[in-house]
Amino acid sequence: MNRSERRRNKKSQKDAVLYIKKSELEQKLQESYQKGYENAKKAVTDEVTAEVFTMLLGLPMVVLKDQYGWGFRKRLPRFADQVIAEYMKFDKVKSLKELQDFIYESSGMKFIVDEA
């Protein structure tokens, strides 16, 4: 393509004009905002869940290693795998109350939060 053809193409490539109502624009902006908000909320929730789960899995592993002599080669990895498997089962639990009830029914152990 020579110079004159490039000039002609550049002149003929005009930006398209789009007419949109103010109400449609506001609706699109609201939808975009809502979608962005939901994505950000999910990202933050996932990140916090991962951090909390890591702490809740890591601290018992440290106690089992330090206080009870469990090793990192065999017993602790099996423990971690089993905890993760149980977590996946209860991933769909609707509330902590349901989880507390299940733990009490299966083990007889009850968790009480001291409000003082």
C-alpha cells in the first residue's frame, strides 16, 4: 500500500457515532458497578477464607508437631489431607450453628464462646 492509499484509508476511517439515552447509560453504569462490586467482594472473601483456613489448619499442625511429636513426613500430611477432605464436605454448611451441632452430635464436644 502506497502513501496515497494510506491517506485515503485514514480519511475514510471515521469514528462511529453512537447515540444512547441517559437512562440507558445510567443503567449500564449501574450494572457495571454492581458486577465490579460483586467480583471485588468475591475476591476479598476468597482471600480472607484462604488466610483463615491456613491459620486454622497450621496452628493445630504446629501443636501436634511440638507437643505430641508428630512428624512432617507421614502423620501431619495425612492429618492435613483429612482436615481438607472434611472441610470440603462441610463447604456447603449454611451456618456455624449447624457445624457446632454436628460436632456435638458426633464427638460430644461443645464449643462455647465466653462473652465476658
